[in-house]
Amino acid sequence: MITVKYYANLRQITGMKEDSMNYEEATVGKVVDSLCDRYGEPFRKLMLEDGKLRGNVIILINGVNVIFGKGLQEVIKSGDSVDIFPPVAGG
């Protein structure tokens, strides 16, 4: 089981702060694709651009940003916690 925590407007789209996914092991890309399928076009628009993760989306696995690893190919294992921060504008 993988725990996924949503932040900012992803909470409005998903209707929850935290979710769980029944994977023993999956890549970040697979998890993102599954979440896009589950929550539809609003989720997809925030997360992906031209089929790739938007540059200002932050995904942490156990507190470590996936950009410091293999990005969408990073492996998530059962028991891991995934935090997803969508693009945020402000100033």
C-alpha cells in the first residue's frame, strides 16, 4: 500500500487530503497515470504537460524530491509516502 498526500488545489480536485493505492511497487509515472485516470482532466492538467510532468510540480517520496532521482521512473514501494504539490502561483 502506497500513501499519497495531496496539497493545495489537488485537495479540491480529489476531495481528500490523503489517499492510498494498492501497489506493492510502481513507478512515479504509473502512480501519476493512475491518479489522472481516477480524478480526470482537472488533475491531469495540473500534473502533466505534453505527457510529461510539469516542471513546477513537486513530488516527494518519503520526503525526497523525485527530481533528485529518476523522476517519473523513480520506484515507489509499499509503505512509502508520496506527497504531491501542484503548481502554485503567488507573489
